[in-house]
Amino acid sequence: MKSKSFKPFYNLTSLLSFSIMDRYLIGELLPPFLFAFGAFASLVFTVDNLYELMRKVVEAGLPLGIAVKVFVLKLPRVIVFVFPMSTLLATLMTYSRLSSESELIALRGCGVSVYRMVFTAVIMSFMVAGITFIVSEKIAPAATYEASVTLDKALKSDKPVIVKQNNIFYPEYRQVQQEDGSKNKILSRLFYADEFDGEQMKGLTIVDRSQEGLNQIVVAETAQWNPGDNIWDFYNGTIYLVSPDRSYRNILRFEHQQLRLPRTPLTLANKSRDYDEMNIAQASQQLELERIAGNEKKIRKLKVRIQQKLAFPFACVICGLVGASVGTIPQRTGRAASFGVSLLVIFTYYIVLVISRTLGDTGVLSPFVAGWFPNFIGLGAGLFLLAKIAKR
């Protein structure tokens, strides 16, 4: 009776301990992982980037040295997508081989459960997920952005791509010390423009409360950023100077007036970085700007992308669980068959990812559900397979 009462604790301790079996399984997993990494990286990069890059070399006269630089800079983004694929193929190949050679049967005969054997693959998958998150946050966005800038400059696209936008809205705030010592955030400046055509702002209204004792309201027909003087040129407008007691002090009409205001509204109006060129912090900053501008469509998309950026590294864990679970089924599966099964699973995962992203962008699913739904489906499938196999 005493041994039975301690059995659950013993099983938990056995599950969490790092044994000789774990070291053996990880040693068996690493070579297939490296093979899968190289195979999938070559395949994905060839399909996704290499053809287009070579076309630019041949047709657009892109220098070969620049092409090589862009090639290297785009590799981190490809690597992020390759990690889950490699984890899936490595676990599937390794556990299938061990199963076909009866090594897993021998382990089960020694009292090792299927859950314990698969747990090793899950632990390794968590390590890969951590590496995936670091690459996707610290390396891939900056490298992808640098690749875009390098490519634009090499193809003589010196000006950034600009899109016409309406209702550019940008407030600034400042902290004000209260009598009780607390700080309160109040509006310092409000910049609004009806539209931006790529060169000029049109229909502007600026409320400026940044100077103590003097408020001003600027209404202008057009405005343009002057990069030489780092100043705004306003045309055909009126400046209303307002005293602290809210009464009008002076009215000034002008044809051309320079005002030293921040460049930020132009940055907001310009095309922002693509989603692949932003990490989570940058995407969150862009989200705040879009909230200021009130663009609900972009706000939804950014929320979905942020959740997907958080969820995607865990695809490695899902792939490790599914691959190891399928691999433990007694069978004789070669490398080619494992590669085919991996492609099928990955294709299904990305189909679900695209569908959930689309539903999130359109507001059918919440950003959280849209971002994590593929992982929920994969986790459910992996646990179902594992439980079914463990009963055999």
C-alpha cells in the first residue's frame, strides 16, 4: 500500500529527470534536425526569394555583390519558418527509425511509457522554440528591413514608397506636475491633416499648447516637410494666437509660413515597415500610432500579427509533439516518406494559419484566437495521437 501511494510522485520525478535515455534520444535527434534544416532552408529560400532575386540580377541589372548581400540578409526570415519544419521532420524520422528497429518497444518493455519517450522530443522542441523566438525578434526583422532598403537603393529607388492616406491624426502629450506631487498627462500639440498625397499634406489644423502662456491654432491649405531645414512649410493659412484665458489675442494670415513642428506626422503618413520587418516592440509602437490615426483595419491586422509573432515559436513544440507521436507508431518509414508526411503536416498547418489570419483581419475571430488557433489545433491533434498510441 505504501508503494502505491508514492507511485504518482515517482512517475512525475521520472518524467522531469534528465536521464541517459534523454541524452541518447537527443543525440539521435540532432543529425536529422540538421539535415532537415538544410533541406527545408534550401527549398523555402529557393521558392520564396532566390528566383525573384536572380530575375532582378538579369533583368534589372542588380549588382551581384548586392544580390549576395540581400541573399544573406533574407536568410534569418527564412530560418524562422524552417525551425518548425525541421523539428517535425527530425522527430518523425528519429522516432520512426527507433520504432522500426524495435528500440522503442524495448524501452516500453523496460517500463518507459510513451509519454516519457515523447517528452524528450518536446523538451528539445522547447529549446528550438526559444531559438526561434530570439531569431524572429532580434535578428530577422532588422535583417529583412535592411534587405529591403539595400535592394531599393541598388535599384535606384531612393525615395521611400509612399501611399496616399486620409485623416492623419497625431497628438503629443506632456507630463504636468500637480500640487500633490503627482503627474498628469495633458495634450501638448495636436496635428491633423485631411489627406497626404505623397508630397503634401492638405487641409491642416494644428493646435499648439506647447508654450507656456501662449496657445496657437494653425489652419492651412497645404504643408510640406522641408528636409534641408528640418522644418514644416505651411501655405495659405491663418494662425490664431490664443491667450491663457481663452480669448483671441491676434490673427495672422499668411501665404507661406515656416513652423518648427515634429516630423512624426509625416512618418505616420508614410508607408510603415512591413509586418515582417517589425519585431513585437516595433509592431506595438506602430499599433499605438494606428490607434491615434483611428485606422481600425490596420489596428486589427497589427493585433493579429503581434499575436502570431508570439504564437509562432510554439509551432516548434507542436511539430515536435506531432512528429514524435506519429513516429512512435510501429511502422517502417524511410527518409523520403517522412519528408512527405512532414510536408503534408506543414502545409496543413500553414493553411490553417492563413485562414485564421484572414478571419482575424476581417474581425470574425479575436486577435488572440486568430494568432493561437493553429497551435490549439496542432496541440489537440498531437495530444489525441499521443493518448491513442499510449493505449496500445
